[in-house]
Amino acid sequence: MRFSSAQRERLRVLLCRLQAEVRDRLVASRRRDARDFARIDAVTAADTIYGVDRISEAAIEAWFERCWPAAWPVELVMEGIEPGSPVTFPRGTPVAKTICTCILDPIDGTRNFMYDKRSAWILAGIAPRRGGRPGLGDIVVAAMTELPPSKQDRADQISAVRGCGRRSLVARTFDLRTRRSRPFAVQPSRARHFRHGFASLVKFFPEGKAVTAGLEEALWAEVHGTARTALVFDDQYLSTGGQLYELLVGHDRMIADLRPLVFAKLGLRSSLACHPYDICTAFLLEEAGGVVEDPAGGPLRAPLDTTTPVAWVGYANRGLARQMRPVLRRLIGRHLG
């Protein structure tokens, strides 16, 4: 099915309403009692599922039952739904009869939220079905909504329809006390270099950290030489959605998540990598003028599922991408090939 412009806009609004409801449910649950948030509920092929994840998953499924248009049968692909056990709305619709897929991460950065450490994010994208499972490049509408720590009274939300550029981006900040929202500007960095800015290679966990850090050191030595003034700052934001947000609003200039390549080099089988549901809002950065691509410089290619590992690189602007792409590609071949 090809959605019209008006239908795409309606889908965007639906995703924003869904995420706002889930945000409010989670914030209210934390205020009442957050003791069960960190309880491990299950370990799946996609990730570790905590008590807080079950709260968000239940809220999402209840919303789809109540609010999703019956005229647009949808398959829900979500962390927490096991592969081979499809969930569709209206309930019981055969996957082959659906017209679109909604891929969703209920809480990207669960550990940030459950330990009240830093914002997590609700992420979602919608792709029409064209026979077989759609991929990341088929997503036409996306939205991301902030789950702030308890000391923060505002929560941002960014959404867009693909292919319309900056004019399609809708960015609003919501005041949790007054229940009012206002627009804010989305502007990735226009910097022409990386010096004195944030640019990071993902290395959250002990597995592969030494290999990644060695590649990173070689990367900056080649880009900037050994000058002590060529400082580049590192920020390990444990949330792919959060990383994209930092690029969107101008805080970071580059983020490279090479975990699938690093794990393959080390012969590790690990689920501690980015998956399609983590990176389903990538085109928001592209609409704002940034770049998101695979480490070789091509478009991201992955099916909309919960298990495929995805390596990606995001740049705040095309100039930074042109400067870094050939160096990163060469060093990946040297260190991870």
C-alpha cells in the first residue's frame, strides 16, 4: 500500500499520541513505586527484559487495541515480542493481510530510566508492506519521545514524515507539570571539523572495548595528527535514540556504533548490539540535514525485526561525513577486517 500525504501525517500523529501515553504511564509508575523496575523479567534473543519493560509493553498493546484504525491492519514488531509469534491489530489479523508494519522500542535506554540516571526514549517507525518483511529504508513515518529522569520536568518529542526535509520535522517539548507543550528548534551541528566537539565510538560494555578504543585512537591520530590541542570529547550515551537526539540538537558531531563488526572480529555471539528497533528513527536526522549510514558509507539495510545486529555511523552534516568516511572505512578494514 502507498500511503497518501494526508495518511502519512495521520500516522505521524498516531505515533506521537501513542508515545505520549506510554511516557505518562511510565512516569506515573515511577512516582508510585519504582522498586520493581530493575527486576529481570526475561532474557530473550533480542535483549534482557526488565520489569519496567513489561509496563511499557502492556501500555502499548492496550493503546493499539483501543486506538489503532481498523482500516489499516498492522503488524507490531517490538522488543519483548518473540520472533515467530506475530502480534497484529486488529487482533488475529494474518500477517499477510496487514498493510503496514510498526517497529517499536518501548524503552531505548532502559537502564538509564530504571536507575533514574539519564533520559531514555520511546522509538517507533511505520513502513508499508510490499510483500515480505520491510526494511529500515521502507520506514515512512517515525517518532521519538523522551523519558526523562525524575528531576527533569520537561520531555522532548521529535517526529517526521520521510522525504519532506526539515519542514516535515515536528519538535515539541512537553512540560510534565503544566501539561503544556511548545515547539523547539532542531539543528544539527554545522561544524566543519571535530576538534573541541563530541564524537564517539560506542563501547558500552567490556566486550570489545579494547579493540574499539584502539581503532578510535588510530582514527583521531590520522584525522588530527598528534596535536595536543585537537581535543575530541567522548560521551557513552547508553541509548541509540539518545545518541540520535544528541546529533539532532547539535550536541554531537559523530557517533559510530561498530559493535556487530567488533563482535564478529572477536568471534563473539552477543545480543548487546544495536537492532533495527533501536535505529528505526534514523531518518529524522537525515530530514534535519545529517547523515546516517552503514560503516562502509552505504544506506542502512536491515529487516524490521528484533534480532538483526546493525552497525551504523551518524554525522551531524554532510561535510563531516565526507571528511571522516574514507578514514573510518580504511581503519575498519585494517582493525576489523
